Amino acid sequence: MEGNTNPNNPRRVFINDVDEFSSKNIAKFLSACEAGKEEEEEEEEEEESPQRKKPLKFDVVGNVSSSSSPQKPAFLLQQYVSPTREELFQVLLESDVVVYNVSESSLPRQVEEASWAVTALHAASENFKAEKMFILVSSVMGWATTAPTDPSDEDHLPSDEEFWKRRPHPRFKSHNTLEKLVIKLSKMKSKLKCYVVAAGLQYGFEENIFHYFFKVSWMLETPEVPVFGQGTNHIPTIHVFDLGGVIQNIIELKPKAKYFLAVDQSKNTLEDIVKTISKVLGSGRVCRLLLEEAVAMKALKPQEVDCLSIDLRLDAANVNSLLNLSWRCLSGLVLNMESVVQEFKDSRQLQPIRICILGPPAVGKTTVAEMICKHYKIYYISTGKAIEEKISQLKEMRSGSQPGDFSAEATAQKELEMIEQSMESSQAEEMESQESHLESRAPGYNKTITPDYVFSLEASDDFLTERVRALPQSTAEEAHLVQDEFLSRLSEYRKREEAEETVLDFFDHCEIHPEHIELSAEDPDYTDVMKRITEVVGLPKNYSRSYEEHKEEDPLKKEAERRQTLAAERRRRKEAVLAEMAAQHEAWHKSMQEVQRQEKERLEAQVLPLRNYLMEFVVLSITEAMSQCCVLKPDDPIDFLAEFLLQKRTE
């Protein structure tokens, strides 16, 4: 099969490594769109835009590494697991469009394979029945050291119209060499049309290079999200679906230009990006760390540090002027953060879990809350700590106000006094109605929290009193559970339970129906309590450690493991062949020994009659003659023997 010769049939598109972030999402985009889809008519139609006919769909196929899941995803027509070069070349020949994506990796394997693919296809292009297209998706790291003509002139930035002026990052020189090869082949008259797309740092959905910042913001692994380096460097970016749109447009329009910079119109710095991620998804706070610390703390890989250190503003002139792209995030990551964060949550199935624990003093609300946090890997919010943090923020606001800014200082002072008065007047009441709120991320203490689940821990007064008596004195004092204080608090709690409308009634009105759990002395470790809570809440809807270990596996480590697996497989095959040869040699040796034994027995059986004859008629006479010869010692022993035997015969 030599590809699709019928223009009305779906276009068969091959994409390499569709188990990786970028290629996978490009494959998803192309499989969901239609080639040749009619657009709204423009007032001025581009000269290169062909007349579009009946819409055609894309059939996307791709290869995956042997370590990935063998199950074929729905967006792929066909999946090839670790094909050989011969098998892979046949797949390329059957495709109308070949997309080789090396934008996310500096590993030589991908670059070398892409170079082999385009060279082999070009060599075989004379035998093509119809035109084919090869699209190399490279990286803006090939422009990393390109100096603008005038750094102060933002209207004249490095552009893909002058792509020959680009200068690569030292780690990406092989990408630059590969780009030159594809451009060289594109200038030759051939049935293979070649294009290069230099993609910005990609974002969207489950995230890749920016994933660390999204994860830290969501999980609150640190109080502040780190910005590695100064953070003032400008990073060219593109949403991965917009990159898919660029590829779709090139397939449809077949533009004359052969080199495209795929970047959005944003001019965001690293600090802008991290701050916005933290603001929308986390606490809103950031800190600065050295670049070296990113690798030391295993936050980023060395290649990711190189990419996030790029300081470059580019002009995607060819994309803007020659393609008809329906942008998803034209203005960039920062201005579209809300939608990108929602994509992130949906792709990783991250759903907030907010839990409220209620109950009388000493029932174990804090202990159960901390156990839930540990089980679901979520964040614990203490009412006291929340108030303390708010007070600290107001004090900082008051002390940090500009001289003469009386309104800001007065506002902060007023809020501070109100909170302190509230704490003084209702401290005991606060403790008695203490609630432990949990959610799967920190929402910011200034936001109203509506719990998804409410659990009311219940126990008898005698049970609670005995538990308090068993506490060490220091623990009881710290938790405000000294005997008299505890009894007073317990009494107040029971009175509030008898009120016309309780906290539990309020949640019932809100359609959040509390779950009542009775504690007993037979469950001191809260095992039964946790079992009941986890049955109600269900499985964790947060990061799974094993999933992340799989996703964030170091590409270098994966490459090393792949080579080790291949080497082990070669050793296994060699050992199997040697073992088979040894077994065959052993079997042959045993067979030869058996043949020799049987031959010996056959010869012995044939010789036996002759031996018996000689023993009976010859050997005795000869033996006697020889004995006489030895005694007499005649001058002619032969003649003596002859006469002796002749005489013996006549007797």
C-alpha cells in the first residue's frame, strides 16, 4: 500500500511516540477535527489557500514504546508497539502525512530516528503514487541564543521569515541539524513535501514542562511556589491544541513557506506564569530559588531547567499571515489561566474534597481530621491557625503601608481589632464548636468554604469524661481539656444541641446531610470511624504516587532502561541459542556412544565362533609347540615348529 490516492478518503496521519504528552495531544486534536473543513469566507482570500471541497477526516496512527500501556487509546486508528525499522518504514509508506515530534526531547534517539525517516522517505519518493507530507515538530530551543537586531524594538523581533538567522541552545544543536536537513529536502523536486514547525514550550491539559508548578500549587507541598532563577526571562509558549491546529493548517493549505514558528502572542516571563498559576490554583504566594536548586530538589530535570531559562521573544509571522488558525489561547498562558487550570483538573481527575468534622470536646475531631488528610493526601485547615494567619497578614499590611496612607492603615487596624475582640469574647465558644475543615487544596482563608461531606462524631458524656481523665496533664492543658474547663465546655455543647436550630440542621437545609458516627471504647485507634468515612467519601480524587512516578519518569532513565532491556533480551536470546546448541551436542554425543557400543557388541558376536574354533583346534597345539621350542632351542625354530605340528597331526 502506497498511501491514499483517493482525495475523498480520510487522510492517514502517522505521529511518533503518541504515548508522550505533546504527540498524544496532537493526535487527539487531529483525530477530533476534519481535514479540509470549510471556514467562513474571508474578505481577502490568501493566494495559497486551495479551494476546499468535501470535508475529510484524519485517521491517526502512531508508535509507542514497549513500556507504555498495550491498550490502544480511542483517538488512534492503529497503535504500533516498538516496531522495527523495517516495520516502521512500511507504516510510514502507508501514511499520507508523517509527523515527527522531537519538541520535548533532547535524546539523540528521537532526533536520529526522525533523520532516518525523512531521508528514507525522500529516497523512496520516486515510487509514490501520490504526494506525501513530512512535518518535523521541533523546538524554539533552536532559537535560544538568537540575538534580536534591536532589543529595544518590540516591533522587529526574530521572525520565522528569517529562520536562517536562528542560533540553537548547545543541547539542541542536533535539532538544528535535523531542521536544516528537512529544509534542504523541501527544496528538492519530489513527491515528499517537507515542513518544519518550531514549537514554543507547550502547556495545556495534564501539563508537562509546567507540571511541577501546577502540582505544587494544588498540593501545597510548599507554602510558596518557587520561581527558579530571576524569573524575568520571557518564555515563548503555545497551547498544545494550538500546535495541533498549526499542523492541521499546514496539511490542509500546503503553504509555500517551509518553516513556521508556533508560538502564541504572549510575552510572559517565568515569574508571570508561576505567580498566576499560584494565584489561580494555590495560595498566591511565590519565592525565588536558585536554578541549581531545581535539579537538586528533583523539581525539574536539567533539560527542563534549560527550557525554562530561555529568554526570547519571537514573531510567528508565517503562522499569522499564511495560516487560518482558530486559536484556543492566542493571548497566552497567563491570560487564559482559568481555562488552563480547569483543563489540568479535568485531565488529571482532580476533584476538591471538602470535609467538615463536628462533635463535642475530646471526641477526637483533630485526630480524625489528620487521619483523613493522610489517607486522601489533602490539606488540613485549623480554625485557630486560619485566624492567626489572618492577623499576621493584617499586621504586615498595617506596618507595610506607605507613609501618609491613612486609609489602608486604618482599615487594617480596624479589622485587626475586630478579630482580636472576637477571639477574646468567644474563645471558649470557638473551641466548643470547633470544626475541622479539610479540602484537597488550600482555597485561601479569605474564601467561604462549603463542605461536601459533614461527619458528626458522637459519644456519651461518661465516655468523654473517662477519655479526658486518661490524658497526660500537659496534653490536657494544651488542648484546654483540664477537668473543670472540659466539663464546662461539654455542658455548653450539650445546651447548643438542644437549640431550635443547630449546626447540623443548617447543613441539612443546605442539602448536605451529616453522617452520624458513634464512638466506642472498642475502637481507640478510630479504625471503624475511618472505614465509615472512606466508604462515604470514596476513593481519593488526588494525585496517585504510582501514577506520578510513571508520568514523571526521567527520559534519560527510560532510555537507559530501554537499552538495558534490549541488551538483556539479546543476552537471553544468545544464552538460549547456546543452551540449545549444548543440548544438541550432548544428545549427539550420547547417540554416538550408543552406536559405538552396539557396533562393539555386533563385532564381538561375529568373532565368537572363530575364537572358539581357534581355542579348540589351534591354540593348544601352538602353545605346546612353543613350549617345546623354548626348552630345546633349535637352530631353526620355524622348521622345528613345522615338523612338530606335522608330527602332531599324524599322531
